[in-house]
Amino acid sequence: MFRINLGDGSAVHVTRDGREYDREFRCYRQRFRWSVRDAAGASIAFGTNLRSPDWVDMTERRMAATFASFLSAFAEADEPGDENHDLFPAELRQWAEANSDELYLAFAECDF
């Protein structure tokens, strides 16, 4: 598991969860679980819908940074119909908006 700690005490967790064959791309892709927890450790949202690109062997750290970038884009898409508006559960929007700058920095600081 890789964890990104944010200034408000909340955290983003990303854990490798195996791999699966992608018939469309005819390759194996790594699967990751994610969760966002508040400062008290309570779950804000979670999912199992992260997949690696077909050409990259993703570490948990790299996937966490990539996920942080997606969360930052999600926070900035404030209108229904915006490309990234429906990426994640609605209950995550307020948290993502409040932490957007830190999420972007987590992505920018990752050592790809």
C-alpha cells in the first residue's frame, strides 16, 4: 500500500490488487484498490476501478500519484458535462475541491 498524507490529516491509499486480462487491448493490466480517509480514519470514498496502462508496470507509488492527478482534475470539473465531472463518487467532490492543490503537488512531486 502507498499512502499520500495531506495537510488536513486526510489520506489517499492505493493498493495493488492483482492483474486482469484486458480483451480490448489484448494484454494484462494491473488492478488497484483506492480509498480516501478523513483525519479520523473514516472512509470518505473507496473503489476498485484503477487500472494500469497496458504498457507500464505501475508501482503503488506511481499509481497513487496518477490517482492524485485524476482527483485534482475531478475537483476542477465543477459543471455536469465537464469531461472529468463524473470520474469518482459525488461524495468525494467536496474533499477533492478542498485538497486540489495538494493533490496536484503529490502528482508533480512523484519520481516517475
